[in-house]
Amino acid sequence: MDANEYTPDPDRRPYTQLDRHFLAGDNTYHLIASGTGDDRIRLTVTGWGPSGEVVSELGGGISPADLPAVTEALTTTLSGLTALRAGRGTPPAAGRKPKRHPNLGVRWSTEDDERLVARYREGASERELMEEFGRSRGGIRARLEGLGEVAPEADLRYRTADHPATEEVPARAT
């Protein structure tokens, strides 16, 4: 190129670079993801041990259009490997944490209401009701209050032979 020629126009597309450092045990990691948004996203992950030796290295490019699918595949694969290495047997379902209370936020049915009242009056423990209905302690309490079985903000007492109910709460008019 001689001095009279123009240099090519520089790439003026927006450029993004995400740069993250994190610790994993005694190892230090550096993760870089960069690109213009139209081209492949360049990804590098490098990990160093305490004495500076490289313990992990990963690099390559990902099409922006494929990013969600590749993210899902990497997440499930690495979660599965983590579970297997931990000796837990089968890996958890992809992207899902086991629900502690599977019916959390689900509308109560009339049948559930009737069963809850009956089980409460029979003396079922708080834990039994939580497990049977798949609800949290607060969810059970709120529903019993709403059904007039316990007074709002009263001490909730589960009926047992040793601790019979100490108060009667009139049913609310519906």
C-alpha cells in the first residue's frame, strides 16, 4: 500500500465484550465473551491453579442464533457431569430445581378445602398437611384462616390428644 491509498473503513458495528473473573475453590477463572452481535460470539474460559498453572481452558465461537440452544446443552451437560462426579447418581432435570412445595401458588379446589378442614380437625400435624397438600407452612396457615378454622394471627395449634383445640372460631359467612 502506498501513502496515497486510503485505508479501509474500520468496522463501526457495536462491539460488546463481557469480562468476568471468579473463583472456584482455589482456582481463579477468567471468562471473556465478545462480538458484534451479528458474527459469532467468541468465548474463552481459562482457569489457573494457586501456583499459576493452567487447570482449565475452553475457547471457540458460537452463532448468536444458536446461543439459547448451546447454553441449554452446556448447562445440562455440565450439570450432569457435576452430579455424576458427586456420586449422586442421576442428574437433575435440565434447568429445573426440585420444587419443595409443588402446589405453591396453585388455586385451592373445593375438594382440597374440604379435605384440609377434615384433616386439620382430625389432628393432622403441620408437616403432614404440608406434605399431603404440597403447600408451604404459610400456605396451609393462610388457607385455614380463610376457611375460618383458625383466627388470623392466633397461635395455630394442631389438634392432638395432648393438645386439643383451645379456641373455637365461628365459620365465616360466604
